[in-house]
Amino acid sequence: MAVLLLTAPVASAEPVAAVDEKRGRLLYLQCRACHALQPGGAALAGPHLGGLLGREVASVPGFSYSAALRAQSFRWDRARLDRWLEASGSMVPGNSMAFAGITNAPDRAALIAYLAAATALPAIPAAPVVAPMASHPVP
Ligand code: HEC
């Protein structure tokens, strides 16, 4: 037990993951003008990416997707994101995302790693915030 605690400092996990995430964050600057990472921001040219991994394609309510993207039926996973970021136009011809693509595979992997973390939706608290606890009656 003590050994586990001693060997698990945050800094020890750094080398590879930290480099990837930094690179990914930098690459996201190419997307930022059009995509928010989380729901609820200002309307941009592209849909927000909140909860992207596992999300149904073309499913952000109120966003006006192209017919081409709406005609698709899949959930976003890492493999599909990789294809999309490399060449969205050949993956879904006729889509309306004006982006040239990222030809470098390690760059795409770094960006996807960053997006996986940055677009994860915050966990919803299990207990309602306003409900008083029955075991602690107000005096
Ligand atoms: C010039 C604006 C623009 C840029 C830059 C851009 N996108 Fe997009 N993106 C769009 C638009 C518009 C759509 C919707 C396409 C459609 O409806 O055919 C889209 C769609 C997407 C989707 C599908 C979303 C869904 O709800 O199914 C993903 C994922 C995505 N973009 C990721 C990215 C990433 C990551 C980058 C940066 C590398 C990026 N985009 C750069 C405008 C942009």
C-alpha cells in the first residue's frame, strides 16, 4: 500500500503523454475558430465537440449540418476521427467543413489524444445539489 502511494506521483507519468497533449493542444488551434470543446459557448462555424468520442455523427441540436454529414450513421471513435482529420472530403464527400486536413499521422494521434481529454463532458454529480440529507435534519 505504502509503495503504491510512493510510486504514483503525478510527475512520473509525464514524458510521452505530456508531449502528446502539448502538441495536440497546439494543433487544436487550427480548429478553435470553428469548434468549441464543450457545449454552451458562442455559436461558431462548426458544431461544439463536447462528448465527441462516442457521439453520434451530426447530432448537435440546432447546428445546421450538411446533408452529406446528416446522411451518415456512426458514432465518432478514434479511427473515424483519424480519417476525418486526414481528409474529411474523401471520408464524407460533400461535407461542409472547410479544412485541408492533417497529413502527418503522429500529429493526428496527438490531436485526437488532446481532444479525447478536452472534449470529455464533466461528470454529472450523482446526488442532487439542493436536496437536504435526510440524516441531517435542519435544527
Ligand atoms: C473553417 C471552419 C472549420 C475548421 C477550421 C474545422 N472545422 Fe470541423 N467542422 C466544421 C463544420 C462546418 C462542420 C460540419 C460539417 C458538415 O455539416 O458537413 C465540422 C464538423 C466536424 C466534426 C463532426 C462533428 C459532428 O457533430 O459530427 C468534427 C469531429 C470536426 N469537425 C473536427 C474538427 C477538428 C478536430 C478540426 C481541427 C483540426 C476542425 N474540425 C477544423 C468547420 C470547421
